[in-house]
Amino acid sequence: MTEANIYERHLDKCRANYTPLSPLSFIERTALIYPDYPSVVYGARRYEWAETYARCRRLAGALTARGIGAGDTVSIIAANIPEMYEAHFGVPMAGAVLNAINTRLDAPIIAFILNHAESKVLLVDPEFSGTVKEALSQVDHDILVIDIEDPSFDGGERLGSLTYDALLGEGDPEFEWVLPKDEWDAITLNYTSGTTGNPKGVVYHHRGAALNAQSDLLDWDMPKHSVYLWTLPMFHCNGWCFPWAMAANAGVSVCLRAVRDEPIYAAFREEKVTHFCGAPIVLNMLANAPDHLKDFDHEIKVMTAGAPPPAAVIENMEGMGIEVTHVYGLTETYGPSVVCAWKDEWNSKSAEERAALKVRQGVRYTALSGLMVADPETLEPVPADGETMGEIFMQGNVVMKGYLKNAEATDQAFNGGWFASGDLGVMHTDGYIALKDRSKDIIISGGENISSVEVEDVLYKHPAVMEAAVVARPDVKWGETPCAFVELKPDVQVSDADIITFCRDNMAHFKAPRTVVFGPLPKTSTGKIQKFKLRDQARALD
């Protein structure tokens, strides 16, 4: 047996020198130091950190008293309201795992999630009671249903035997919760979109949640006591870990039930919002809002991810005083794990040049250990030439534990010691990656690869285009050709020939769309355009 080296002798972990990493520590610290600072705002409801912490402890205590603990799943389906925020702390304080469900899913998928997760408790926002009622009829086990009451929402029906406030009334505001025994313990369960079958359950651990929340603050240069507007759904990758980040920040979470331009701009003005997150579609909506709404007079920063944002959208946002930070990630990486880290020397560039730089996904988050663009078969990194495409791979503490009850999918995702994203991109000479497409969205026309993202970027430069998405359309001669789906700005008319000519004038001719379809674009609840629906439409075209 090899003798231990000098740094392995009597230098063991103990209670004095080791504590499992968990974002639950953040709210405890902030409530102690800043008890009377604002924490959560939702219309007339205003909480301070001592109150929010006490409510989370009540929730944890009440769940514990009802037998909920380690290994149990507590699901919630709710808008961005205070109860959703509190669940991110109260549920894991009880030792249970939080499962925040996408509010736009249909009843069969919600039922699948509740069954697959073996949910013991379900917290329900009245706005979604109709769909949830139908889903519960398809669940094969008993679930304790808790109704969240929201006086500001008119409608919905009671489904459970208990309200959220009544549940809190059962709990102790001084409940002595404990940190997980192991930071590798599960903290949340998030389901993928499931566009090609049943969704997969992505499991996060306390360590990853804590580290990614800290990276949110560090990599965004987020000052203490920031005011964060919840335009990003908290069910989406646990709000990119920002519920926990805002506790560490001792900032203010401004809750918002509906993502529309008027209430967003009202929150900018009235709450002095400093930061918010959202998909490029949210940025585009704000950029195209009526000018009379855009009367805020302070600095605002937005973090955007999802489909790569067109340079024109970034330029429009920054033109009206909202600084854009572009990030990239997946449900499997706790949301953002790659950031287009800005360099001071880029400030002297033109607005167009800066926007082109910000379109790139960037470099790894502080909490991410490895990032590469490589051949998916050999895992050999591609040349850093900004041209050679490969698959994007990640590695580190902010990669999921794995897929719940799906060993085959977990092993496939982690093949070779890296997490395979399924996204295609290039590596630039300066080490910044740029996403080119999902592997299934690359258009292969006449043997040439065409990035739908590149075509979309040109389409967004057209003055008449509000939104655009490009997919492959089968073609007898070429195999596939680009098909553009375009939603025009209000009261604007333009022909498909005009759009095609514009694209041909601004990019290689073979990349320009051969077909243009006008109309609204189908989207997910997080604002991502549902390309699988557009591909179906493209295949059905005569």
C-alpha cells in the first residue's frame, strides 16, 4: 500500500472545515445581514428578506411535517409569482427535490411528468388549473394538491384540499432546516421540451446550483442589491439559477405574470429595474414596442440566450440603452454555461461591429471546466479557424447529474467523458465559440452545409421583418433548400421575391431561401421558435 503523502495525513474533512455547497446558504446569509432590504415585489405585495426567508422556512417545515423529505419530488406549475420563488428554497430546505413544470405544456405531458417524477405534492397557480385538472385525471398515484391563491388573477378553480397560505400556516418560521449531507444530492428536476417524444428529466445537484448562481453574478458583473425583473420563466432551467443568484446578491426579484411590452417598460420605470433575462424574441418585442413606452432613464442590462440573437436585434436594443450580454447553455447545463465575455478594447468598434461580436456565444462560464468544438465521432477538437463546424461539448460541475430513470440516455450524453450538446458551432481564433445550428437544423443543399442561423441573421436586417426562422425544405434536385418563415412588422407589405432578392444581395446565393412563407411563428413558452412545426409545414408545401 502506498504511504500517504504529507498532505494526506490528519488533514481530513470535518465539520469545522467543510460544508456542502448549496444555494440554500445564500438566503440564510442575506436574511441575517439584510433582513429589512427588499427581496420580492409583485404588484402590491412587497417582501423583505427576513419575511421571504421565514416564508421559505414555513414551507419547508410544513412539508416536513407532512412526511415530505429526501428522495421526494414536489412539483409546481406557476407563473413568475412569489410562491414560485419561495419554492426554490422551501422545497430543498425540506430535503425534497423541486420540479418546476413548464406552464404551456398540455395535460398528457404534465401527467407524464407527474407520474415519471413520482411527485408527492403539486403546487398549482389558478391560471393553469384547467389543464392541471385534466392532467391529474391521468396520474396513477395520490398527490397532495396545494392551491396557490392570487388575488390579482381573476379565474381558475380550486383543485386541492389546502391553499398555499394555509400550508405556510402549518409551518414554523424558525424551522431548523439542514444543508444536504452531500452537495451531490439532487436539488431540482427539470424536464426537456420533449418535441421528439416524452421529455427527459434533468437532475441538478446542490453543488452545481450554487456554482452556476455565483457564475451568473460574477460573469455578468452584477452589482450587489440589483433589481431583477422576472421575464424569464422560473420553470426554465430554474430561471437560469437566478432565484438563488438573487439571494446571494441580496437584490430584488420583481415578479411579472405576463411578458408583454407595456408591463415590462412600466417595471423599468417604476421599480428601477437594472437587470432582466430573456430569449431574443423578448428583445425583439421590446425593440419594436411603441416609442412612447421607452421612457426609462437609467442603465439596464439584459442577458439573452436561446436561438442565437440576430445582430440587428442586439444593435436595436443597445441603441435604446439596454446593454446585451449573450450567453449559451442547455437544460442539461443549468441554463447558461457559456458567455460572450466582453473586452474593453471592443468598445471603440462601431455599433454594427460590436453587435457582430456579441452574436457569438463566447467562452466558458467561471463554473464550467471544459468547453470544446469537436468531431462528434472522434472527440478531436476542430481547428480554431471560425469556419470548421463541429459539435459543442461541455464538462464540469454545472453539467447535470444525468437523466432521471434513463440510464441509456445518460450514458449516451456523457460518452467520452464530455456532455454532447447536439449543437453545432465553430471555434474562433480567439477561443470564442459561435453556434451555427442544432445538428438537426443544418440544411444540406447540393452537398453544401447551410446554417439556418446565418440566413436568419440576414433576414432580420430587412427593415420589414419582425421575426424569421429558416428550416430545410425537401427538394428533388438539391436534396434540401432553405425555406424562410417570416412575420412582418405591422402595416408593412413586402413580397416573397423581395425577401429572396434581399438575401441574395447580402449572402452567397446558394444560401438564400428558395421559399418564403409569411405569417406568425409558433413559439414555446420561453420564446423559442418551434422549428419542428415549421419543418412539418415546409415538408407539406406543394
